[in-house]
Amino acid sequence: MKKRVLSGVQPSGDLHIGNYLGALKNWVRMQHDCESIFCIVDLHAITVYQRPEELRAKITELAALFVAAGIDPKVSTIVVQSMVHGHAELAWLLTCVTPVGWLQRMTQYKAKSDSQGTAGDGLLQYPVLMAADILIYQAHVVPVGEDQSQHLELTRDIAQRFNSLYGETFVMPETSLPAVGARVMGLDDPEKKMSKSAAGAGHAIALLDPPEVIRRKIMRATTDSLPAVDFENLGAGVRNLLTIFQAFSDWSDDRMQRHFSGMRYGDLKKQAAEMVASSLDPIQRRYRELMSEPGAVDRILAEGCQRVAPIADATVNLVKQRMGLYTRS
Ligand code: TYM
């Protein structure tokens, strides 16, 4: 039996190369060996205020980017979280078995609630909804970037607690991180994770950035005071540029060392910029093609929802039965 894979991205901000290298590139690789479901998690996005018309447009854009990046909608399922009602329903059922202390300890909750004047309750419940996304499909593997590891541990804790209270119900999902690119750092500040929400024109490379913008951002990336690449003494900025190059090229460590040892930073930046621009070019072309076909993305999303809704319904029904709740079937 093929393993089931589930992962998700929030339709907020612009999808960047950190999202691509940390998550999407791995999804494309895994989709042929596994039964894959990739979710546009709009209910997560609204834990922070989103302008409705912008959110709607971002959902379509993100679905098109999934396909452009190589997710084949005939092989994998692309689904919008809010279209499958069971995600929100299961989240409530799981909330009732989740101690609030587990949620208050989450580092993303602490960081996000500190930066918001008044944090909505949704921000605290965020990881329970994420657990529901995964557990509702009984996913075996969850390919994500490193920043999601803590949420995945919590998902397993919630599943275990449910199973021990109500009997074996959920599959225990594994985290899958890419070998290179699990944590891509900001170009302007390599001590900070590249993020969709961070301000600053030179921080992230968006998947849809034109080549000249990619070049400008990389040429201005923060490095250190050394003149050339020294693998014994890599500063965070240089390490990040090398990681980006390696994750796009799939070069081995050996080949990276042979090629870049002693190279001046200016040349490293030029080569990294060309690698990123030439890797994103086919994605951008496919994206434009898909967006120019009226209704194409909507059809993919409607089909995705139809395909997975029965799996979600079956899990919610099972959970409700286990908990002694009333079910229709
Ligand atoms: P999100 O939308 O922030 O990010 C989507 C994916 O991109 C990865 N990622 C990165 N990887 C490497 N370097 C970076 N700088 C970087 N920034 C982001 C993330 O790890 C993620 O894999 N909570 C999730 C969305 C979610 C989800 C799920 C994921 C909701 N339900 C169920 C998996 C399974 C999030 O906010 O991802």
C-alpha cells in the first residue's frame, strides 16, 4: 500500500524560495511514490487578519503555483482547507482533548502573539487545526520545513492522547525534512528564517520575482568581512547562499566544496543568482500559462475537494462515534 502524504501552505504573503526548497520541491519528488494531498490552508491564514479579496486571489495564485512547481493534479490532490468542512469540525473535537498548556508553549504562538496587539483565539488553536489537517487523512508522512517540527510533535501528542482516551483511531504521522534547504534564511539578515510576513524588499525571493529582481536581491545579500568562501569558516550569509545553490542544483557536498572553495563572494552571488533565476523560469512560465486559462485552477480545486471529502467524512464520523457523539450514518 502506498503511504499517504499530507502537507499545507498558508495563502498569505508571497510564496518564496524557502517554501519551495523546504516543502514544495520535496512534494514534487514524493508524489509518484505516495498518495499525496496538498492543502491550501486558508483557515490558518485568517488567524491573522487578511483582506477578503486579497485572500481569495492568493488561494488561486497558490494553487497555480503548486501546479507550476510540478505538482501534477492528476497524480496528487490539491485541496482548499475551507472547502472540506471536516477540517474545522475535527479541529474542535481535537481541541477538547488538548491541554491549553501544550498550545501556550508553541514557539510560533509566542512569537506571533507578541507581535499582534490582541492575539485572536485562532492563533492559540492554530496547531490543533494543523493536527486536524493531518489526522483527518490518516497521513503517514508530512513533508515540511524545519519550522514546522514542533507543530508535528504536537500533532503526534494529540493523536496519542486521543488514541489512549478513545481507542486506536489515528495513524501516527512522521515528519519529513529535506536534507538541504529545511531552513532557508533571510537574505538581508541570515540569522532570521526567510518568511512570507517579514517586511523588507531584500529579505525573501518570491517564486514569481523577475530575474532582474532575483539578481539584485542576491547581489545585495548580507555576507561577512572575509573575501572568499572558506568551508572551514562559513559565516551565516555565505552558508545560506551555498544552501540555496545546493538545494536548487542537487549538487553533492563534495561537488559544492570543489566548485566554491576559495571563490570570491561576488562570483558566488552571481552563480547563485543564475541558479535561482534559471530554476524559477520554467515555474514562472507554467504559472502564467495556467493563469491565462479561464477556470483551470477552479476546476482543479473542485476536483480535489470531491476526491478527498469522503476520506475526511469517514474520519470525522469515526471520531464522533468513538467519542459517543451522534452521527448521521
Ligand atoms: P507556511 O505557509 O508558513 O509554510 C509552508 C511550508 O514552507 C516551509 N517553510 C520553509 N522551509 C524552509 N525555509 C524557510 N525559510 C521556510 N519557511 C517556510 C514550512 O515549513 C512549510 O512546510 N503551519 C503551516 C501550514 C500547515 C501545514 C498543515 C503544514 C497547516 N496545516 C498540515 C503541514 C501539514 C505553515 O504555516 O506553513
